[in-house]
Amino acid sequence: MLFAVLGIGLILYFFRDRLRKKILPPPEKYQSIDDRFNAERKNREIEIDSLLSKMGRNGLDDLSEKDRKRLNELSKK
């Protein structure tokens, strides 16, 4: 009985990182205001690039009304 408890304890000890990742949610990463601003800016640039590449392939007429409004909103920021 004692060996079984010790064996289970050793197994839990060696696999504690894996068990912790499965059971507990990952800790929230601290983001400063600058980090958030830069992440939002990068996301806007990626979205603008995708809209411009879509427009570049087939011209302005290929953009839907929703895409045009979104491109206009993003260009004002």
C-alpha cells in the first residue's frame, strides 16, 4: 500500500507540468498599453493589406460595399 502511494506521488511529481497545463488555464500575459496599441495597429495593417490586394487584383469594382466601408474606416485611423 505504501509503495502504491509513493509510486502515484512520484508519477504525479514527474508529470506535474503536463497535468497543470491540462487542468489550469494558462496565466494571462501582461500587456502594456503600448503592446495592445501595436497589436491593434498590426491587425489593422494586415486587414488593410488584404483589402488592397483584393482591390489590386480586380480593381475597385471587386470590393463589396462592406469592404469599401471597412477600408475607409481603417484608413481614417
